[in-house]
Amino acid sequence: MTIAQTRRFNNYNEGIEWLRSRIRDVTTDLIILPENWIGIRIFSNEEFNEYVSLLRELANEVGALIIGGAAYVSINNKNVSICPMVNEKGLINYSEKIYPSRATGERIGISNGNRLGIIKMNDWRVSCIICVDAMYPELTRLLAKHEVDLVANPSSISVDRVSLWRSLGLVRAFENSTYFASAMGTGYKYPDGRDVLGGSFVASPNGEYRLVIDLGIEGVFTAIIDHDEIEYARSRRGYINDLRNEFLISNILVNIVDT
């Protein structure tokens, strides 16, 4: 699998050409792109379809599934953040950002989504959780209940939160017996002026990093992941089997006392 840590481009044509030039000699079956790597402008449905078409062409050239980061799209008079999942056939599934960021003011113009997409690819199940949605453990757990093996996390994280995000990814991977791969943008600033310098990573289901990308560098970076790691994690710890049993939750009493 390949993580792209990129600047924020002015448009998707520019971004696709950058990616094509970097991925040309790379052998991979999965590419994950950062959140809003093609800008923060809200695309029309037609523009989004054109972006997907360009991803499809690239996916066909490389022979890989592309997790197309996340882009703002206006659909039926509603602005949502969408993570397209594209192969040589085109758009085969997508996730939406369920909880746009309150801290960055994203909720002012972007509505809550309601869809998480899963793709079956050979012996793998792959999904996408967009940026801050990783902070809601119920969402990743929902994917784990559907036997997802790899959670892609296109993100835009300020440099002061990178260590936190890497720790979060490691926990999500371990508690759900899945890989967690975060592709982060680099080389721009948050609305409040904080630097965004990347820090992308791949966390394993057994509490280790398979890839950690340095801050401030741009490029594509490849990691090898192994389904045996997932099988080991699931057989040893059994977290997912426990989580499928809703009785474990429904039988717990929550008691609140007001003093």
C-alpha cells in the first residue's frame, strides 16, 4: 500500500499530474490521499465526477485502488465531505464525513454525512474514515463489526497534534484488530494559523507502526501489510468477536448520581 503526503493543490488537475509523476514507477495495489489535497473549494457534482474520472484513469494506469482523500461536494443543495474509492472501473464506493470539525469551523459550511463505504478487494476489506471522524470510536468499531481489515484516514492535522493523531491511530488499530493508515497533507496552515506539516503513518493491529513519514516532506511512501497480522490479533484477543455480541453492552448498567 502507498501513502501520499502532499501539499494542498489549487485544483484536481494539478494534483493528479503531481501524483502521476510520483507514482509512475511504484508497484502498489492501494493508494491513500490526504483530506482536501485538491483544495477546500466546494465542488459541484459535475466537477466531482470529473475528479473521479481522473482518478479512474490513474487507477487503471497503476492497477491500484485509490482512496481519493476527501473533497467538499455540493449534492442536492447540501455540502458534504466525500472520500471516493476508485479503481479502473470508476467510483465503486465512498464514505462521507459524519462529524465535520467543530474546532476548525468546518460545520459552518459542511453538513454531517451519513455513509461509510466498505470495499472488498481480494482477501481484504477496506474502508475510509475522514479525519476527525477517527475521534469517534463508535465509527471505527462499526467498521470492525463488518470485518474491515484496513481503515484509511485521509486527514489534515496541525503539527502540534501529530503525536496525538499517531497515538490515536495506534489505539484504533489495536482495539479493532485492523490496520489504520492516515494520509496527511503538508505545507500549509490551519485557519487559525497553525502549521500543517504531515506526519502520515500506518499502524498495525498489534500495536506497532508499519510506516511513519517525517514532518515537512512531500512524496509517496510504501508499506507492506500482512493479513497474517490481522488473523493473529483477532485469534489472540478476540475483541471483534466480543463486540459483535450486543448483549455485552445492553446488559451494562450506567448509574449517574447527582451530588
